[in-house]
Amino acid sequence: MNINQIMSLFVCFCLFSSIYLINTVHSQGPFPYNTTEGCSMNGLNASYIESGLYPPYHNQILAPGTCQYSHPEYSETSCCTNGQTLVLLSNMVMGSAVFARCPACLFNVWDLWCASSCSPYQQSFMVPTSIDSKTGQILSVDFVIHPDYAWGLYNSCSGVNSDGAPPFGTIFHTPQDFFSGIFALNPAFSINWVFNETGYISPTAPCAESCSCDQCGDACGPPPTVGEIGLFNNSLPQTYLFNHEIPFLSVWMIWTFIMFTLVLTYGTSMGLVLFGNVKFFDSTKVKVIASLVLSISFISAILIPFISGKVPLHDSSCQWKMPSDQLWNCSLALGVGIYELITFIFLFVISIVIIVLYHIGSNNRPIPGSSSNASVVYDALISSNSSNNDNSNSNNNEQQQQQPSTIIQRFFYWYGHKVASKPLIVILICIIITAGLGIGIIKLEIEQDPVKLWVAPDSRAALDKTYFDNNFGPFYRVEQIIITPKNQTKYPTVIEYDLLLELFEIELSLMSLEAEYEGELITLDSLCFKPTKRGCLIESTSGLWQRNISKLNYTQSEEGVLTYYENCQSSLLQPDCMDSVGAPVQPRVVLGGWENNNSSAASAFVVTFLLNNPTDMVNTAMAWEQVWLDHISAIAATSEIFDITYSAERSVQDELSREGNADIPTILISYFVMFFYVSLSLGSYYPFPTRFLSLFVRSRFALGFCGIIIVAASIVISVGVCSMANLKATLIISEVIPFLVLAIGVDNIFIIVNTFESLHVVRYDPHTRAAILPTSEDSLARTLAKVGPSIALASLSESLAFLLGSLTKMPAVQAFSYYAALAIFVDFLLQVSAFSALLVLDSKRASSRRIDCLPCIALEDGDNSDMEDDDDEENEKLPFARADINANFKNSQPTYSTSSSPKKTTLLQVVFKKFYAPFLLHPITKMLVIIFFVGLLLTGINFAFQVSIGLDQRVALPSNSYLQGYFNNMANLLEVGPPFYIVIKGDYNYTDFESQNKLCTMGGCDKDSIVNVFNNAPFINKGISSWLDDYISFAQAQGSCCLKYPNGSICYNGADPSCAPCFSNNAQGRPDPQSFIQYLPFFLNVSNTASCPLAGLAYTSDAHIVNGTIVASRFDGYHTTLRTQDDYINAVQTAYYLADNSDLDVEVYSIIYVYFDQYLTIKSVAIMDILLALGGVFIVCLILLLNPLVSFLVVISVGMICVDLLGIMALWNISLNAVSVVNVVMAIGIGIEFCVHIASTFINAPKHFSRDQKAKYAVTEMGSSIISGIFITKLLGVVVLGFSTSEIFTVYYFRMYLSIVFLGGLHGLVFLPVLLSLFGTDTLQLDRLCKSKKNSYSLNDE
């Protein structure tokens, strides 16, 4: 049946009446019409032209239910007989199947039909224009209607969709198109629609009065606003500057930075002028003048933006909205900005000059921190000692240096001595423990299911999925193909015969595929979804031809495939246009890439295979999918006419696994570079030894390699323990944790080794003239006592930070937190045990001149004299106090001996002592550092609010994956989003009229019914499929859909006179409760027919019925086209919002929700993880440093690293997701390594040092270890990651790790020392409460 035949159904008076012409064509005259009473046509079988004027009938009996409602006057005077109205009634019943869902539209259409058949003024607006001269039959008619009436009828029907087709307004964009397309042709004569103000006019019923939201846009309530739903939007509120949009937040950040710099420079200058004792400002007059100049500059800069007021805008398009909500002209804004900048430069220069004057003019004092001496410690000692080397004075000076040791230091001293005393036993115990705990690695499982990785088991998405699966079964396995022609110039649309023929062949070949699994032959028929039980549902354009090549050839020869396609668009539920299984073919589902709602211009085919997905058939389906993938891959590679992209249900998991394997070489190379660097860097090569062979002794390659083995052992123990606890690992764990533990472990290795070298030195006794070397046990004990607390602090802070991250409910983050926390803690234990024991053994090896890596070979070339410095005589006489290890444990007061320390220093240590530390702690440098880092923080805050959310699937896949093209086409070409379901839960009374109204969308249903609300929401496609609506319509169709025998059983023989309609509808036209329940199973199991196109076989799976009760039901819909991550996130947020604000017990479910549900809370998860980690850092710092202020400064520095990292993420196009959240938390761990050793050394610096001297001491002592241990090690490893072919590695590992390394280095080695020099103090040192008053020994005896 073609479209013209279908449309002729709507012109009821033209289908069943043979019409006589009353007057001749020439007697009608010109416009205006609708002024003369009279009839143009008469009779049921008339076929001749009548001469003369034919008057209307009077007092005709109209068939009931026809024109009495719209035109009761037709009962008195009309141009139709009772027989004509009986035919009209029959046609109205048939037409109601098209328009019944919008009673207003149906009423207006009936009004038009009644007027055309019965109006007594018929001849005024229905004018025959062409007559067959032989038969007298009418060939064409002008139907004249008033434009207002035409628009009123069109508006009431434009939202109506019929037979599954798009709404009429989508197909016909104007009333002219609508009337010409729907009402133009009929078998009797053609109609030419004339729109004239004197044509037929009658009041039209607006659709908003009686139609549902999905059939009438005016009937919809106001859609929820963006603010109500809470839609995610990356863009911040904007303002304008020089016609360019900038975020309003940026204005605030710039303004805050300006205010801060002005306050800083002004405060510094005023403080030194008034209280700095600067000689230049000794005069009160000069002080007053300087103070006035500074104050006027500062106050004017602060107030001028606020006191300027509203200035008239010369150019309304060029304005700048200030924080005070004033709109400024751009020129004025620029002028104020320049003034602020000039004021800042002026105050900054003045403050620098005053600082210089302060340090030069007051008693010629040198600038603190500018000493050129090599060591702050030595400077302090030298300044407090006399040149005569008197022992008594020397001992007094030593006592001044001594600090009371804490309980933690004494513990590490004792522990170090025990480890050093029996190194082999310690190593053996560590090996046994590693083997015992690591054995659990045999139970290691890698979790790759994205749902189990990123969705918490008790999350909303997971619970909704479980409920849905339990009631309706798991969602289908989807295999999809997107096909575009290679030559789009030749084929601007895919509705072409050649392309369709090729499409048919591809689909038929795929449908015939067979696979074998465990000896069983698998076919598509055994797996596919069969909604009508008549075959597999393959959603494709080919379904319009029932995938029948003969029919395709026939339609091409008869009318052309494009015409056939267009005819089907308005009758998608007609059998000829439905798929061979009886399912409608939706253009928006099977075609893509069109504009202006014109599916005929589609540029892509979309073919979707739906497979059932029961748990026990997953492996079977995957085996068939692999065959399917191989076949379509071969077709795509050889097709000369199509570009084919494709995806199967298993594709993403396959490609992620392939990517993981492809990244292994990059990861291994990265680790190897770091291993090699560490192993080489532990050796001492500067200055170059006088004997070349000493290089082989001074090398510590074996020690470094063993240190890496210890890092690996900690990972093995962590994996073993977690595996025994049934914690599955993830790819993130395998890729990130080795990197993290290596970074932390390597830093500790360098700190332990460097400190051991600085303490394990030859001593010179001035009395005996003997060189004394302390034992390795002594040196290791003092090494751990000195750096053990800071190492413990760093490791415990990191472990606690990660452990607190496990409080989040995201499984991947939880697993990472457990694995990382345990690995870091175990690494710390192994380093202070096994590595320390290895260090003692290596020290003894070097002392005996044995070759590194070959300790069995000893050099017989003398002692290790070339490993010591040849310092000058003054340094040789420098007194040094060393604790006797035995006295520390046997006596209450340790004994001391004097000696000298000429140990060699590395080049990096020299650079830090002589150049970097003095420069950093210069007052001018400190001011610049504070300004720079405050600006960096504000910039980070500004861009942190602009970080995008999500993880583009294309980023997570290999760059050469076949899915890349598929996801590109999916984002660019698809015209519909993913399907979703509105699920009604629990014991709902579907038979109650009021309850039905809360769900349905028909006339009489609530305008705010759940389906109507969804139909009117953003990101939701209108036209949600409702089994309830169709069932009610099915019941209202009376005998055309369902007949019964007197005993209530179904009557399939409609000719049997004993059969009666199944339903006894109530006053509202709804089925009564008993028949509703009784005949629902029949509705759900009967197929569509021409007489009953509303049968419900396709809805079989939409109602879960148990013992005659509906325990759950669902309504099917589609999201709008979702092209970006924001679209997907907002679609989920919208669906959840609508469900949450419904009075019903309802859930929404889509297969995509479990993947995007995490992003609704990812911000709060990230904030909570960061705050918990920082809180853990503060607690551990407070316990081990015993200084709340310094602990707070450490947390500030680490927190700033996180904020700046978030800002860099926005600038470097790194989205916020579970992967990046893990990396941000990891940044806290790396940041602690950069910061905590500086803070610990600052606290343990000699008490008589000033803050500047303590900061310089900390940088000098730890700076080289941090640079060589963390910065360079990580930098080398990160650079290798930059060469990865995987985009996720490039974006989420290379970019983020590189940012973490540089931010950590900047904050740990630049910002924190300056912060400590300004605010660090031991006034709040808590360990004073536990200080020992009698027993103490020195641990800072350098």
C-alpha cells in the first residue's frame, strides 16, 4: 500500500461517495467563496454534472457520533443525507486510529470532514475546477480554507505521530505542506487547497485542552530548568572585555592577586619604614613623607575601581563587568588596570629599595643567608669557637649544639644498631616474610569489567541495574555497524538502490554466520532477540523491504527506492513497511547523518544486531561475536563502495586488554631507566678519584639494584596480602603503584645513603694524631636516628592518605588505595630493615676495597685514602663530638671524643650549599617566591573550576583501534541517543483510573504523568513507547482488536455472531479492572494487523507478570543524540532528577548509566579523597613532627600542589575521572616526599639558628637527595611515558606525572623553605612536654 493510498483514507467523503456536480464549473464565479448557500455535490453514486443551483437538504437525520458535536445546525440544513453520514461515521472510526491520541486534532479533522460533506455552504468553498467532458465526472476541486483555520488545524495536529511515524509537524513544516500531503489525493478527484481569507473557517480546538504532552507541545508543562536538574556545565559565568568572553571567576582571581601583591608590597615597605631602623628614614619628616606617599598609592589603587561609579558606555558592545556588578567602558577598564599595574610596580620597586637600604644601612649587616661558606652548620660552629682549639671551650660549644633526642629518635637509634649488628639475619628474615606473604600472588585476579571497576555495588546505578536484570533480564548484547559511502558526491544520500543492494548482501552474510563453542554449533538464531517470536530483530533500513532483494528490485523498477522509503515514513506500522519480524523500522534508529529532520537525506546506514544476554550464554555469545568481528573486518577491508565502522559487545574489553599489553614495553622501559639511574647514582664519582680502580669500589650499582628489588618485594607483599583478602587488582594498580612505590622508595634510598655517608667519616683526634673511622653499626644507628623519623613520617603519611581514600565507594579507587597504602608501608619497613642491612654490608665491602658487584675480588692497592677530602689545616682542626654507641645504652651520660670530618661532598650538594640556598633565602627572592606561588595558586583555582568531567572512550583505547572510527561516527552521525527505560516498581494498581492517569499520555491523562514529564524534558526524545497507552487504545477499539465468546474466552472468528467485544469500558472510556487483567496476556501476545495496528506482542518483555499481578513494568524511550561527555552526564542527571521528583516508586535505567553514574559525584569524591588524604597527612605530621604549625605548612604546600595540578588538568585537556582522581591522590603522596624531609630537617636544625638559617640548613641537607632521589628519577621515567602510543598513557600518566614532578619540586624545594623561613617556629613544639631533662645525646654532631 503506497503513501497516496494511505493518505486517501483521510478524505472520507472522497473514498465512498460518487459525487454529482450541482452547478457547472463556469457558474461558480471568482472569489470570494463561503458566501452563497448551496451544495456542489450530491448523492452516493452520482457521476454526472447537474445543471442549475441545488439547495441543501432540511431536517436530515445524521448518523450518531458524526457532526452533531461540531455542527449541530447540520441537523436542520445540510448537503448530506443520512446514508452519507453513515459512511462518514465508518470513516471517522477508521480515522480515529490515526488521530485519537490527540482528541483536539481529531475533533478539528472531523470538523473539516463534516464541513466538506454536510456544510450548507458547500459550493462557496468547494469549487469543481475540472470536469470530464464525456462522463461529467469531477476531476479536480478547489478547496478554499481560511489561513487562520488552516493554521489552527495544523497546530493541533503537528505534534501527532501516527503509525509509528514522526510527528506530522516534522514531516510537514507548514499548513500548505500538511494539507497538500495528507488531504490532497483520492480515487475520485484531486484537491487543490486554496488559502484565502474568505474560505471556510470554523473555531478550532487547541491541542493543549485535551492532548498529551508527547502529542502536543503546548500541553506540556514547563520543562525543568537547568538549575533545578543541576545539569553539569563546564563553562563558568562569563563577562566581556574588549568583546571577548572571560570567566567571571578569572576577574575575581586577577583582582585577588592584585590586592594581595599591593598589600604585600605596601605592608613590607611600611613595616621597614616605620620599624625597620633604616638609617635613611631616621628623620621623622622623611618617615611621614614616605608613609604618605606609600599610603596614598596603596589606598588609591584599592579604592579607585569602587569610587569611579557608573561611567556612560560609549560602546555598549565593549564593556567589562566588574566584581561590584558595574559595567565599565573598555577604555576605562583598561585605564584602571594600567593604573593598578603601575602602582604595583611602584610599590614593588620601593619595597626592594627599602629592603636593600635596611640590610646595608644598619650597622653594615650582611644579608642573611648570603654567606659564601660551604655549610651553615660549619659557619655556626666556627663562629662559636676560639682559634686556640681549647678542649674545654670546644666541649662547651658542643653542648650548645646538642638537642634532646625524642623517643622516636632513640627507637630508631636502637633499631639501627640491632639491624647493623646482624645484617644477614635481618636480610634472611625479610626474604622469608616476603616469600610467605607474597605467596598470595597466586590468587591474583585482574578485574576488567568496567561496571565492577567504576560502580560501587551499593550505588544507585548498580542497584537499578540489579532490579532491572532481575525483572526484565539483562540488557541485550549489541553489535552495531555504521556505514557511509566512500563517494559521497555520487551518493549524497544512502537511500540509493546500489547502496541498499550492497547493504542487503552484507547483512545476509552476517546473519548466516556460524561459530563453534565447546563442540556446539552456534548460530545467530540461537542467540538473537526475537520480540515477536517470528525471527531475529536486526534494526536496519533493509527492514523496510523485509530484507528481500526481490522486493527491493521491484520497488526500484516501479517507483524508485527513495519514493518507496518516503511513502513508508508516514505509515511505519503498515505491514508492508515493517521488518519481516513485524517490528517497525524507525528512521532515527537505522539512519544517521541528516539535517532538518529530513531522513531521506541521511548519509549513513546504522545496522544493529541485538542478542540476548543471559549470564549462562555470555561465553557462547562472545564466541559468535568473534566470528562476527572477523567477518565484518574482512568486509570493511575489501569493500569498494562503503566505509564501514563497527563494534561488538566484547570489543571494548578486547581493545582495552590489547592496549594493556601494548603498553607493557613502554612501562618496562620507563622502569628500567629509573632502575639504571638509581643504581648508578648511589655511587660517589665527584671529585674523580686519584686512582681509577677506586671507581669500581665507590660504585654502588649492586646496592642500588638491591634497593629496587626491595621496592619490588614490597609490591609483591602488597599484591599477595590483598589477593589473599580477595581484593581484585586493576590495570590502574599494575600501572600506577610500581611507579608510586618506586618514587617514594628511591627517595628514601638516597636519603639513607647520603646521610650514612655524611656520618660514616674518618675522624681526626688532635691529641693522639690518629684517624678514627666509626663502625658501620654506629653510623647506621645514627643515620636512622637522624632521618628515620622523617622517612617514617613520609611513609606513614602517604599510607594513611591512601588508606583514607578507601573510604570512597568506587571499587577501582578502593582497590588502589588498599594496594598502595600497604605497598608503601611495607616498602618503608623493608628499607629500614633489609636495605639498611645491605648498606652496612656494602659499607664494609667498600672499606675492604672490594669491587662492586664482585665482592669476592679485593683490590690490593692500599687503603681508601683517595675517598676522603684533602681539606685545609683549618678544617682539620674543627672539633666534632661523636657519641660512643656503647655509652648511649650502658651509661646515663654519653661520652665524647673529638675528631675532624673531611668527608667528600657531591657536586649537587656543593651547588645547594654555595649557590641555591643563599639565593633562595635572600629577602628579595623570598618576596618574589611568595608573589609567584600565590599567583600560581589563584591561577590553579581559576582553571580548576574549568576542568572537564568524563573519560572519552576514544582516549581509553589504542590509537589504532578499529573502535576509534566507530566512536567518531557514533558521535557525529547517530540521530538518536541510547535507549532508556522508566521502570514502575512494586505493587502498582494499573486498573485504577487515577493510577492510569499518572502513567499514560492519552487524552484525559494527567499532564504531569510520569511519561509526559519525561517527554518534555531535555536530553529525552519525545515519543516514549507506552504499553499502557496502546493497551487502552486496544481496549477502546472494541471489536476490531479483541472479541470474546459469552464464556469470556477469546473469539478468533470475527464472523461468529455470538462474539462480542472483550472490554466493557467505563465512563472514562477505560477497560474495567476485571477485563484489564483478564485480557492483558492476550494483548501482549497478539501481533499487529491492518485492522488492529495497536496489538502488544512487541511489549511482551515490558511487563513482568507473576501469578496474574504486574510486579514491575517499563516504558521504553530514547535519549536525544548524545555527542559529548557532558551530554551523557547531563542525560543521566536529567533522568535521575525526573525519577526523584516523581510521586511514584520509579527508577530509570539505561545500559550507559552504570558508566556515567560515577561522574555525578566525581567532584565530591575527588574533594573528599583530597581532604581525607590531607587530613591524614596533618595527623601523621603532627604525631611525628610534634609541631602543629610546621605540620600545617606542609599540608598547605601539598594542598597547593593538588590545586595547581587541577588547574594544569584544565589547561592540558585532562578530564576529571576515576583515573585522574587516583593520580591527584597520588600527587599528595609524591608531594609529601618533596616536602616532609625539608620540614623534618628544619625542625631538627640546631636550636640557636634563626628561621632563615634553619631553612637554609634544611635545603642544604635534603635538597640534593630530593633532586637526585625523586625529581630526576621520576623525570627520567615520565619522559619515557611520553613516547607511548596509548593516548590514555600520554594524557593521564605522562602529562599528569610530569606535572606532579615539577609541581612537587617547586613547592618542596622553593615554596616550603621560604614559607618555613617566614613562619616556621619551635614555639609550639609539643615534644617539650616529653623532653628529658637529664639524659640526652647528640644526633646533630656535624
